[in-house]
Amino acid sequence: EMVGYVDKAMERYPLQMKIVVRFGIYQIEDRTIDVTVMYDRAALAVKRIKGKYGEAYAYFDDSMRNELLLEKEITNSMQQALADGEFLVYLQPKCNLKTEEYVGAEALIRWMNPERGLLPPGQFIPIFEKTGFITEVDLYVWEQVCRMLARWKQENRTLIPISVNVSRADLYHSDFMDRILELMDKYDIEPSLLHMEITETVYTENQNQILDMVNQMEKLGFKVEMDDFGSGYSSLCMLKNTPFDVLKMDRQFLDECLDSKQGKTIISHVISMSNDLGLSIIAEGVENRGTADFLYDNGCSVSQGFYFSKPVSIPEFEHMLDEQQTEQQR
Ligand code: C2E
Ligand code: MG
Ligand code: MG
């Protein structure tokens, strides 16, 4: 009704462009709630239909309420959770497709929440990014990784590089490099053992500042990986200007491409392109033998995915490394 009314009203003011009006509705039940809170709820509701053609209004509903509640709960408890050691580092191996050897691993965070169980990063990382807390958490993950590598060294284990995820917020912290270098120093770790995964879209933003940062990392001997390649809107030209070492193909991009002949051609050429550019290429999200074979046949030598292993706890990962070593000795 209201929508029709607004449409009519708009007709009275003819413009050269079409203006679409959308409504977010919060039904007032409790009058003690602050008006700004009511407004926020209506604004959240309208966000749900942003970009959806033909949907003019949305109500604030229970699912949004729960989402807000969860978000609040997370923001309230995250600091204590970090102090209490509720964040765990899991590792997922990167495998050589020919030998099936583990040539590296990616550190992936998990939250062991006493009430909610093991939470995947998708549920809390976006909130941490919003609040800026991500920088503290990432630093924690890097420290855990460095500590583990130092222990491996002490235990005379074969050292393989470990990748950590670097959030866009981290890169805008002026002391980002100092903090990492401090860790390398404290645990006496070679920078080449720490790979930095930076998601594709970050490179497209504030190009100069990011490029400076990546350049600096490279100069110090860290390896930089472009994560989620193919997922966003990066231009191929960007590959020319960015000094990174590893192209990490996005899982969904790979999945969607493998569905068709054209898609397969694209994957095969992305692999040859990166080989020709002297970049290493890693495929992410390899779930079966067929995909692994296809990638290998097309010149990709390293992959990560459930086909080889899911992300596992550090002790489990060490056990896997041990098993592999005894197998090799046989
Ligand atoms: P990502 O960096 O692209 O990590 C790869 C994700 O793909 C992981 O999800 C991994 O479990 C999943 N994956 C790997 N192989 C397969 C497969 O074969 N099939 C399927 N279905 N999935 C597969 P996860 O652990 O849930 O992490 C999600 C995202 O959260 C990561 O995406 C990364 O962007 C972010 N993240 C994780 N840990 C951290 C962290 O410590 N710091 C920051 N800033 N972000 C993190
Ligand atoms: Mg990653
Ligand atoms: Mg990825």
C-alpha cells in the first residue's frame, strides 16, 4: 500500500532517471526501545533487499534479531575468549599432486566456544573484521604458528612453510611489519617459512599502499600468496603489477569452471599463464581424484582440499607428517 503510494508520489515529480524507493520496516512492539535502535533494525532489514530487483520492502524479523544477538554475544565475549585460549589453530596440508607429499599447510582459525562448540571462521571473522579485533586475533594465530615452527625445529622435524591469512585491516596497521618481524625474531624463524595469504580483492583497493606493503614483505623474505584468485573482480593486469609468489585459485571459481568445457579451458590457461609468469599455482578445495588429476595433467603441481585432508588440529597434523615420513623411509 505504502509502496504504491510512494510510486504515485514519485510520478508527480518526473525525473530523467528512475528512482527506486525501498523500505525497511521495524514493527514497534516495545516502546521503551531507543528510536536509534529501531532505526538500525529497519536499516538492517532494508539491507537484505539491496540490489534485489522488484523487492520494495523488508521487515525486520526473527532471523535478523538472532543474527544481531549472536553478533553482540560474539563481540562481548571475544576478548575473554582470546585470553582464555578458546581460539585454536588448525592446519590443512598443501599437497604435491605427483608425490602426494605435504609441501606446506594453511593455518585456519577455529573457535572452541564452551557453549556453542567449535565455530567455523565464517561465523566470527566478518564480525572481527568489522570491529577491528581481527588484528589481535591474526597476531595470535601468527604467534601460535611461529611457536609451533620453533618447536618443530627443536624436535628436528622437517620444516615446511605455513601460510597464515592476512586480513585487509592488518595491512592498514602501521606497525604490522614490526609486529611480524618481532615474532620472527622472538622464535628465530626464517621469513620464508611464513607465507602470507592476502585475498584477491584487497589488491584492488588502495593499490599503492598495499603494493608497498607487499613489496616490503617480499624484500624481507616472506612469501606472499594471492588468495581466492578468480572469486572477485580483480583484473588480470593486476597480476603484472603485484609482486607475489603464489596464485591461489579460489575453490568456487574452480568448482564452477570444472562444470563445462569452456570453464576447463579457462582453468588450464590460468595454470599455464601463472607457470609462464613464474608464479606457483595452488588450487584450493580439491575434493576428489578427478579434479586432482585434471589439475595435474594441466600443469598444476600443488593443491589443497578435502580430498587430501580437512583442516586438522596441530597434534593431528604432526601425526600425519610423522606417518608420511615413516612411509618414505620404507
Ligand atoms: P580461505 O583462506 O580461502 O581458506 C580456505 C577455506 O576453504 C577453509 O575454510 C577450508 O577449510 C576450506 N576448504 C579447503 N578445502 C576444501 C574442500 O575441499 N572443500 C570445501 N568445501 N572447503 C574446503 P575455513 O577454515 O572455514 O575458513 C574460511 C575463511 O576464513 C578462510 O578462507 C579465510 O578467509 C578466513 N580465515 C580462516 N582463518 C583465518 C585467520 O586466522 N585470520 C583471518 N584473517 N582469516 C581467517
Ligand atoms: Mg587462505
Ligand atoms: Mg582461499
